[in-house]
Amino acid sequence: MPKLSLICFVLIMVLMCALEGNARVKGLCSNCHTMHYSQDGSILSEWGKSGPYRYLLVNDCVGCHTNASGAETIVNNTPIVYNTSEPTYPPSGSSGTNTLAGGNFYWVTQTGGAPKGHNVAGIASPDTRFSTVPGSSASYYQVTCAGASGCHGDRSKSDQYQAMYGAHHDDDSIIDGTTVGKSYRFLKGILGKEDSDWEQSVSNADHNQYKGVDRTDETQDDPSTISHLCAECHGDFHNGSGNISSGTWGSPWLRHPTDYDMGSTPSGSEYRQYYYSTKGDNLYNPLVPVASEDVSSVKSSVTFNKDTIITCLSCHRAHGSPYDSIMRWDYKSWPGSGTNGCTVCHTSKD
């Protein structure tokens, strides 16, 4: 092979490696699959105990993303969403026990924990407080990890395994929403930029970049935004005529707006003082995250030009937190020992 061609080949391979997505599974096939769900006449201790599982898997979603022996939240490059020991919250820099971006189901399993997380099948019992889904007239059902009753995967599939089929092997170097594997965090159709360690380490320059849209009407609903994903179950909290605003799109609000850019407020408004450490520094605050229309890069600061978009995740964790309503901060205990994250946006109310 001519020297120039060899150099080009090496450069291409290096670039391909650099572009490889973080979620694509790596390692031995036997880390995830078993031929017979049997080894020397029994099952291995690291396998799930309710098999055999579909697609020759060694465990189900909950089993693979649970750490039953400690508070570490990334194990063998697998994000842990349920620890049986309490993880660190709020995330404190770069600890290996830091709760990841979605929070943790640990708290929903504790006594009185029903309001502190989604009651996912296989982790928690159904929430008996509801007959209908909050923010919807649909009858209450227990949420699953994936599929029609869940968040991840193809939500047109009733079976969780079919909903996730092939996603872990897909090339996710480009998140375009065309497949489950090419969607943000395997949420089919949703866009965003994924943090490589799921926000185990986190700062204003180290975080997920969520997709939002600056709406001009409460009936608009962009299916690629993270808030749209939440709205598939809790739709009345997100869009629909008469659900959010009492007049045209804007204040006075009936419900807290989402997919609304704080850059749409007057230049002297309190919202323009959004901050991370010092009021008005305009640095991105991962405890109170805002979305952007452009998710090609991580925003370390905001400009109020379609990059300060309020989302459901601005106030809530997706999986669980130590606080009721899966809040990101301890609002109920403020101003005593708690934190009022509301004032990161509502800066004059502090």
C-alpha cells in the first residue's frame, strides 16, 4: 500500500474511533448473552434469576442497570439507575457514587418513597395514590423501562425487549432520532447531546445538552424535544389549548411553561440573571438545566437566544430523587436546610 494511502487509512480509522458513540455496547458477547442460560448445570451468580430471557440475554433492563452491592453508579461502563445503597445526591463533583443525570430509583423503594420516583415495574410497587396518570385523563398503569408503557425504546412496541431490539449495537455516533440506537438515551425520536459519563462528573461545561424548542403557541409540540417525551404521558402539563397559558402564549400562565425560552422575556427581567455560582453569571447550571434548539455542542454559558429553554427536566429528575415529585432540589425544606432551585431562574425571588 502506498505510504500516502496508508496514512489516510490510519487517519480515517482514528477518526472513526473518535466518533464512536458512548452508548454502543463493547466487550465480550457473554457479558450480555448466554447460549443456554446454564453453566455447569446451574446459572451464574451475575445472571438474573428470572430467566431464561428474550434474545438470549443474561438479565433484564432492571437487572443490568442495578448495583445490588454498593453505591457506585457506573459499573463496567454501565450506567446504574438503581442502587440498593444510597448514592450521593446532589452530585458532588466527580465521586464514583454520584447520582447520574436521571437520578436514581433508590429513594422510591424506601418507606414513604412513592412520590420520589417513577414506580417502575421490577423496582417498586404500583403507586396506589392515582387512578389516572398525572397530567392526563388516561387510566393509571405501572410504568416499565421501555415500550408502550415506558420511556425508552420504540414506544409503539408493547414488549420491552422488542422495543429495545438492536439498540445497544447501533452506531450512535450521530444522534438523529431515526432509530432507537440513534436517539438520545435510547428514547426513540428524541434528540440531544449525551454526556459521556451520564453526568457522574458534572459542571457548567460537563453535562448533557437537552433538546428544546422555543414555542410560540401552547398547541405546538415538537416530537424531538425532551419535554415531548414526558408529555407522552403527562401531556396536559406540556401542551394543548387552554392548558398552559390563559391567553396567547405567555404570562399569565396557568401552568409552568415548558419549551419556552427565557430569552423571550424582556432584557431586564429577572430571568436574564440565570446563574451557576454567582447571580447573573449566565453560566449553565446542571442542577437547573435548560435546553437549546442547537444540541451540536455542550453549552457552558447561555446567551438567551434559544438556549435557555425551560424543560420538564429543569425541575424534575427522570428516574428518582430524594424529594417528593422527583424534584431536583429540596424545595419543601427551604429556607431552613433545603435549596430553592427555583431562584436560579426566578432570581429576584431569593
